[in-house]
Amino acid sequence: MARVPNKVALVTGAAKGMGRSHCLRLAEEGADIIALDFCKQKDDVKYPMGTADDLAETAELVKKQGRRVLTSHADIRDLEALQGLVAEAVDTLGGLDIVVANAGISTVGHAWELSAEQWQAVVDTNLTGTWNTIKATVPQLIEQGRGGSVVLVSSVAGLRGFPGMGHYSATKHGIIGLMQTLSQELGPHNIRVNTVNPGLINTDMSMNPTLFKQFMPDNPNPSEEDIAAIYKHLTVLDIAWLEPVDVSNAVLWLASEEARYITGISVPVDGGQLVRA
Ligand SMILES: NC(=O)c1ccc[n+]([C@@H]2O[C@H](COP(=O)([O-])OP(=O)(O)OC[C@H]3O[C@@H](n4cnc5c(N)ncnc54)[C@H](O)[C@@H]3O)[C@@H](O)[C@H]2O)c1
């Protein structure tokens, strides 16, 4: 039996990486999908962001599961665009049940050395963009009166600091504060709100030369094998990184009836990174 049968799920940052994986895992388990992504490269982000082709591929993969999909090149920093998309999606797909606020960016730098622009870019996308996603979707969930599940994507960096990630970590901590508040505000509406907190996941955000250099400043050309040896020391389990589907399985669980009384929690999916740190 499907675990999210005939639910409608909105996923931000859906073109690639974990966002695509969340779309597919939810579709495999019976959900129709609203897949949105900015589909543009930001100059300050030093790894490839999603493209229009990537988002189209996500949509094709969802359709192969026999589910309906609506795509949009919306930017989560644009509240009006998100509100318009939600209104259109509700008309087309008949409502909204699951919200996965996944889109995010990462840049690196010591907290005191970041430019004001670097700071603002990460705050605007990761924190304000997540709040925009909530502001655009939650009124619909409340109005429908059929409950819902909101999953905010934080990070292990939302539960502790990491050198070179002060701005990122601040936004991911902020997302947990937002979740803990919203879970109390929305409980009476039977809308559950939780975070997932990924560790090192095999996507471009964690698997890119700029970040590799952060870990290995003396290695002029660090390879994936070099970084695997380092990442392996960060986890308790005998792995260097996790796959996107590992996080999607936690998202799916939180979205499903199996978690019907789970709200206000943060779920690390990190191979034991936090317990080791
Ligand atoms: N990869 C990791 O190791 C890791 C660890 C912890 C948390 N996370 C978090 O997980 C989430 C997904 O990360 P990922 O690793 O899949 O990254 P990714 O870069 O592969 O995918 C992120 C997607 O978000 C989209 N996006 C970025 N800014 C956007 C905006 N303003 N509006 C709409 N879409 C936008 C990008 O185009 C991209 O397709 C992020 O919130 C990230 O911070 C990642």
C-alpha cells in the first residue's frame, strides 16, 4: 500500500540533488508533485545549481511513476511567485498536503571574512526563502482543514557550528527555531512541522572542489578518493557520505501517516556525524 496515497506535495529546489530525490520518493509512494526550482546559476555559488533541463528531467521521472507533476522556475526569494504557484497548483491538482522546503545554497568563508553580500545571499535563500515557502503554503493547508505535513530541510549545521560555515549554520539553526514555533502554532490544525538534518550527502553541494579545498587546503587538486578518506572520519558508521534517497526516506516518513503524531522534532540523517562531533 502506498504511504502518501493521492497526496499533493510541493518540493522546492526540485531540479536536482535531494530535491529531485524527494519528488521521486514521494511520487513512488503515491503523491502528485509540485516541483519548483530557480533554474539559474548564482555567481557566488561555486558548484552547479539546477537547470531547466534538470527540472524537466525531474518531471519526467515523476510521470514515469504514474503521478501528476507541475513544474515552475520560481525563486523561493520571491513570495508573490510562490503564492501564484500555490494558487495554480491547488486549481490543477486539487489541494496541497505536504510541503518540503528543501531549496538552499552554501558558500564558504570564515564568519568575520564573509562579505555582506555573501551573508545576505545565504540568509535570503535559506532562511527568508524557507519562511516565504511557509507563508505561501500554510494558509492553504489551514483553509483546506485536512491537516498536512511540513518538512523543513535544515542540516547537521543547524544543530552545531562548523568552521567556514557561520552564515549557513546560522540559517539552518534559524530553520529549527521556525519549525519549533510553527509546530506549536499549527498543531491545532493537525498540521505537523518537523526538520530533517542531513549530514554529508552525495550532491554537488557537498561534493565539489571548492569544499574539498576547504578540507584539504594543502592539496592543489583533491580527488573524490582523497575527500572520502577525510569524510569517513566524520561519521560513526563506516561510510564517507550518504545518498539523497537516505534523506528522502526520512522526508517520506515524516510526510506519511506513520508519523501522524510526530511534530516539532529534528531528524538527523548523518551516519552518526553529530554523535561523533
Ligand atoms: N548536500 C549536503 O551535504 C547537505 C547537507 C545538509 C543540508 N543540505 C541541505 O539540503 C538541501 C538540498 O541540498 P542539495 O545538496 O540537494 O543541493 P543542490 O545544490 O544539489 O540542490 C539545491 C537545489 O535548490 C535550487 N535552489 C537554490 N536556490 C534556489 C532558490 N532561490 N529558489 C528555488 N530553488 C533554488 C538549486 O537550483 C538546486 O537545484 C539544501 O537546503 C541544503 O542546504 C545539504
